Amino acid sequence: MQRVLLPLLWALFSTATWADGETTYNQVCAVCHAQGLAGAPKAGEPKAWSKLIKEGQINLTADGYAGVRAMPAKGGKPELSVPEFAEAVVHMANLAGANWKTPDEASLKKIEQRIAKRAQAKK
């Protein structure tokens, strides 16, 4: 019984606490990125995303999370975690032709370090 119950509880807990990239995109990012509001690169448009994709997954994710140009930090959703935001960036970049994967722990650490460095520079 315990062998079945524990994996089931783990699956329920993890999906409830960490949305996938498409879900986060639909709930948060699409407000601007679906239509290209306020200069946001429109999701699915390779030309709009090509320069951003060249910046690299770590830089683009960290800079977007911290807020860049007209984009508010965390896409305007204060409770959005770095992993959730990173998944949404992967989703949007891949819609535009990238082949990015979910960031692993080492990549997430680099993203968080860049976010912290940007925060220090603002002080």
C-alpha cells in the first residue's frame, strides 16, 4: 500500500506546486506575449525571439525574472518561482524555434546567481 501511496502523493504534490511552462505561459505570460503588448516579443514568432534566444537560456531567464524593459519582475506575478518562470521561458523560446530543455539544478543555480547579481547592481 505504501509503495503505491507515496508515489501518488508525490505526483499530486509536485504538479500542484510547480506548474509546467505552458500552464505558466497561459496564466501569466500570455497577457502580453500572446499579442506582443508593450513591446513584448510575440510568442511563436521566430524573428521576435531570435536575438533573445541568442542571449542564452540562463541570461534570458534571469533577466526576464528580474524584469527588463517594460516587463515587470516575475512577469507581474510576485509568487512565481524561478523554476516556474524558467519553464515558461523554455516554452516560449521553443515556440519560436529554440530547442531548450527544462533547466537542471546547476542551470537554476546559475540563473539565481545572475538574478542576485542584478539585484545587487540596482542597490
